[in-house]
Amino acid sequence: MIAVSASDENIRTAELMSIQAIVNHLPIFGEYDVDRIKSVAAMVLDLLSEEDGLDALFGLIRDGLPDGLNETAYAMACDVAAADGKLGQIELRMLQEIRHELEVDRLHGAAIEAGARARFRTLT
């Protein structure tokens, strides 16, 4: 989630609020220590600033993500990307990379993306 938010080098308040809401309310984070968010964010930002940091980040994600949660992780990334109502090319590319790395097939990915668009649609 943090990598998607940071991918365009502009972490927006709406994205941070979305991350906080996801961690606070979704059952998957029921046992998660919310005090870790800052240290995880710092680590992700450090990795993204390194030359091969994205590959290292994806390796950490693959190693740490329990089996069966790839689509869940992708859905959370899509929600963060959609939270501010602005999806630029860099964020879209990051989502594409995440979908590929998590081995979420295109059809399921499209359904997840459509759900995120529907949840974060505004009247204007």
C-alpha cells in the first residue's frame, strides 16, 4: 500500500488515510501492531530510493505474504491508489507491477480494480 502511494513521489493525505483505515478496520490486520506503520513506511521509502529497491521490496512482499492473500493485497493496493481520485501513469504502472508480482490474473485484477473505482467514485 505504501509503495503505491509513494510511487508518484507525492504521498497524499487521502492515501495515508486510506492505509490507516484499512489497517484499523479490515480483519486481516486484526493482530497487526499499528505502531509498525511508520517503520514499514520508512523501509519502503528507503527501498524505493535504491536502484534495485523495487525488486527487493517485491521479494520481501512475496516472502512475507501468507498463501492465499495475493488478491487481498492487490485489492488494498488498488484502494490506496484510488483513494485520492487521481491515478497517474506511474501509479498505474506500479499497480501493474504489483499485479504481476503477486500473480493476480488479468480478469481477477480487472474485477478488483473496478471495485476500487466504484468504492472511491465521487459525485463530481
